[in-house]
Amino acid sequence: MSIQPAWQQTLDFPADRPLVIEPSTALLSSDAGLLPIRQLDEHLGLTRQFADALDDARDPGRIEHSLSEMVRSRVYGILAAYEDQNDHDHLRHDPVFKLVADRAPEGPELASQPTLSRFENAVSIASLKRLRDVLIDQFIASFDQPPGCLTFDLDAVDDPAHGQQQLVLFHGYFDQYQYFPAFITSADNDQVVVLSLRPGAVHAALGADDDLEYLVRRLRQSWPDVRIHARGDAGYGVPWMYDVCERLGIDYTFGLAANAVLQRQSAPLLEQAVAAFAATGQPQRLFAGFEYQAGSWAAPRWVVVKAEAREQGSNRRFIVSNRPGARVVPAATYDDYALRGESENRNKELKCDLAIDRTSDHRFVANFFRLYLHAVALNLLVRLRRGVACPPPPLAETPVETLAGEARRRYFGRRRQCDPLGEGQPCTWRLLLIKVAAEIRVSSRRIVVRLSSSWPYLGWYEHVCHFLATLRPLPTG
């Protein structure tokens, strides 16, 4: 434990008595909310499996910090907004971080920044391949029963870089030097299932066909009859993505960039929407579908067009889909495609709250490994978030899944108030659970973590702990 020099500060308020500030010699932490998350991790075995997938070329007789300890230090540091390795020069003394890393609160310090840097830079390509399987294995294990249908969203995220990292390149569209990571996330349970770090100047869909094919083949080993639907924006509306989906026998819905032919074919629908808006003054959304074959396509495919007219103006959007219902209910097909915006929120959480832009190691492979650390942190939070969620019932008899427009916005606004953890992003979880001061008392018989009874969010902490107490042991193997 690090003991700070004794000091004392007296403040000028309140007027009736001195206000003195001084350090305490007790074991204290400001991140006691990590402990319930660590309990879920113990149940799932996520960081344990993650560490087991890594190669360790160190001399066993000289190891002071195990791989699992360093993985947990980094993953839980990311959850608590300590994204940089430098943060761990201070966190290595923290009693809660020692507990989540399986060390005694009064025990030796955790790994320092130089040790963690060597750890990340020593990762091998073989380890990265095994980590890919860890995410997929955890996804499969998260289902109690074989699912009948799964929907996956494909997306790429710009990751600006400010150093001389390997394969950082300039991307003209984003007007910056960057990496260009890609993610496949589950629309059914919000988990990151496949990820890849890519050089900064590549096409948005580069390698997505290989990632999707690997995922589909792994899933069908466990669930041969599962129906799979892939969604992506116009960056994924390219021939090689159509080809891999059709070859694998999965459904797809991808955005399609507008061109002169599509605009000409959809012009009558847009004119109809504009005329209806002029006549009624009400926003208009009209849908239609037609066969279309671009010059680079081997065969024609079905395209759905949405034409909108409202006070802000008019616009058209196009998607291409092989879903059977696309020819019958184009509006429902497009609305289902639009739901991929929820998976984009997972990417927003990774980028804004969990800081995936901390890809500041020099080696490309080390930065790839960092991306996995951030994804594991998000998946842990997602699993706990879905477990403790208690959404309120809809105001009407209409099922939540069928709500649209203003009714849907009102419901989710009410849910964010009633169920802040179930709807909360990482910053909300830090406010309501993770960032809480605690005193840790150690005896020969037990370790006691004491929270303040006047903490305003103690009820949410109890709610999470009650959920964890209900978890049934997972089957082995």
C-alpha cells in the first residue's frame, strides 16, 4: 500500500467550527462498483478464458504478474475510465483493483505501466485468432436455448491516430490519419461478436466477408438450423458482401448508395410523396421496390426505396435485400434495417465512453489486442445491463416491439427514467454504480467492503447484487 505524507488543510467554512481535511490510513477506493461486475465475470469466466487464450513466453520462475491479473487490470480500468496504461502506475495500489485482479487488498502491488506495455506488445497473431473464438464462444454460451433466428449488424468506426503507429494511414473521407476497426454486433443481445483492426485507408467492407463467413460457420456448428440475417450501411452494399451472404444461405439487408439510375426509377414515388405533403401538410413516407442490377453485379437484386417529404425537404434512401418479405412489405423491411441504429449505439459506447481510440502502441498487433480489451469490457457491461434491466410496461396494450415514431420515443424516454441501469451507457453506470467510495477492512477471516449508507445510489447497487445472487452456475465445458 502507498502511504502518502501526512498533511492537513483547514477551510474557512462553515462559520461555527473548523473544517479540516486530512488523509486517512485506511484502505480506501473510489471504484467499489467494479466488484459486482467482477462477480458476473467470475460466473461467466470471460476474462479467465481471455487470459487462457494468450501465449506466455515468460520464464515461469520469474513471473510476478499473471496474464489473468494484467487482463483484469486493463479491462476493469477501461470500465472505470482509466483507459491509459499510465493510469495503472497509481491503480496498482488500489485495494479494489487488487481484489478484481485476485490479489489481497493489503498484498503486493499490481503490474506497472512498463509491465503492462510489455504485456500488450508481446501478444501474438495466434493469440488474436484464439481471442476471436473466445468472443464467439461467449456469445453462444449466452443463450439458454438454441435461437431460431439471429440478426447481426456490421459497421466500421473511424479511429483517429496521432502518432507513428504501424499501418496508420490517411483516409480521404474522414480527412484524418486513422485506423479503421470493424465490428459485428448482435442485435439480439448487444454483444460484440467479431472485431478486426484494419489499416486506416481501406474500404469500409474490406475483410467483412471473411469475418462474416467465419462467424456463420462457427454458429452453425452449434446451431445447424439457425436463420441468420446480416445488416449494414451503404459501405457494405458491395458485390462481395452479397456474394458471401448468398453463398452461405443467409438473409441480408444493406444500404445502397444512390445513383442516376436509382434516382430515375424512384422519381415517380418521390413526386407522389411531395404532392401528398403539399396537399395534407403532414410528413409523408412512401415505399416501393423493384429489380435492379448494377454493372458490377452478376445478377439483379431487389431494391427497396423510401421517399420522404416533410417541412425540412425531401429525400430518398435505398436498401438492397434478399429477405422474402422485402417484396411484400417494403416498409417493414426498411424499418427493420433502420433498427441497426441501436447497434451503432454499441459502437458509440466503445468510441466515446470506453475510448477505443487509445490505440497508441506502436505495433499494429498490440493495438489489435487493445481493441479486444475494450470489447471485453463492453461485453461484460452489456451482460450485466441486460441482466438487471427492469423495463416498465408500455402505457397501452401495444407490444413494445411494434411501437414507432413518437410513441416509441415516449416509451424509451420513460424507460430511461425508470430503468437507468438497464438503459444506461458506461458513463451512466460509472455515475450510478462504479464510482463509489468504499472502505476495505481485512481480517484473518474475511474482507469487508463498507459503503456509505447515505450514498444516494445505494439502492441500485443492492439491485445489482440481488440479480447476481440469482445466477445459476453455468455448465462446465
